[in-house]
Amino acid sequence: AQSVTQLGSHVSVSEGALVLLRCNYSSSVPPYLFWYVQYPNQGLQLLLKYTTGATLVKGINGFEAEFKKSETSFHLTKPSAHMSDAAEYFCAVTRNRDDKIIFGKGTRLHILP
Amino acid sequence: GAVVSQHPSWVICKSGTSVKIECRSLDFQATTMFWYRQFPKQSLMLMATSNEGSKATYEQGVEKDKFLINHASLTLSTLTVTSAHPEDSSFYICSARDLLGRDAYEQYFGPGTRLTVT
């Protein structure tokens, strides 16, 4: 069975500082991995995804994530936080095109002025 | 591309009434649609998966007679909350997958529907 663990339900960083949101997964087969962002009372927006190929994936709004198979991790980073980055972030995994997506519990990112 | 809409965006209903939420894929054929429920400050909980023209597959613990799902066409799925009670108040989100598309593993999410049962 697949699972996703997001370390830290809340993360606070200062504006301009590095953002690091952690995600570890477990999957019996090579996974497809996603990061989504959710603003209050809105649906989910895809930030980036890993399917195959390059393990460093660049997404929207300056975010990127690196797939590390040996560490079963897919941590999300951004070099310099903006106030507009304050939101809930979800890491997710799926096995294949016919399978459902499994979400982590989410990490709320707070940006300090 | 790949836009999913939901209607209504929010609804308030009285206890005991039924509420229907629509999920539409606007520019692609949604061969599979998913319905999620999200409680405040929590993650998404998958309720059911529906494929066009067939019965929905419900997750364990989800009452299929209470949450009726219909996926009658390749662009529309509906979720009906029957005999709603205050504990059904939640944020309901749908997503759609285009198995014929290039990114067949990806799900496209609707903006969500806030249901409040009084």
C-alpha cells in the first residue's frame, strides 16, 4: 500500500528565507509524485509533479522538488519565501494512471514579515 | 487547458433536505472523476471514484445511500447528499482524470463546494 508522510503540520519561515517542506512516501512500485497548494476555501492547484526522468523538478511560483529514491523523499523547496506563499501544501503519490492519488496530511506554511 | 468547475461554490441547506453538487470538466473528457471531502484544517478524504457510465466505487466507511454519485456523461458527475445533517457540513472537492490525455495519471481539481447544513 502507498502512503505519504509530511513532516510538520505547520512550518513558519521569514519572508525571503528558504522554504523547505518535507515529504516521504512509501510505494511498492516506482511512484508518480505531486505537490499541490491550497489557498483558503479553494481547490487544489498543482505546483509540480515527478513521473520519470530528471529527479529535480521545477514547478510554478519558483518551487522545485527533488525525487530521491534512496531516501524515499520528495521535499519541496523555494529559495526565497513571499508572503503570497502562505497556504496549505499537500504532497501526494500514485502508482499508475489507473490508481487513486494518496494525499499527505498537509503542511500549513506561514510567512513571517 | 484541463479546467474543472463545481457548482454551487457554496450552499446552505436545512437538515433533512438533499443537496446536489455538480462537477464538470470544461475542456476535456473526464473518463474518471473523484469526490473528496475535506474537514477544516485536514487533508482530503477520498469518498468515491466514478467512471462514466458505471456505478461509483465507494471508499470504506462512506455510505453510498447517503452520498449518491452519478457520472452520466464524460463531462459531468454529480454528488447528491441525501437527508443532510449538520455533520455532513464540509468542503467537497471533485477531481477529474482524462485517461485519453497525455497526462493520464494527473488529476485536475475543481474549486470545491462549501456545504453548510443548519
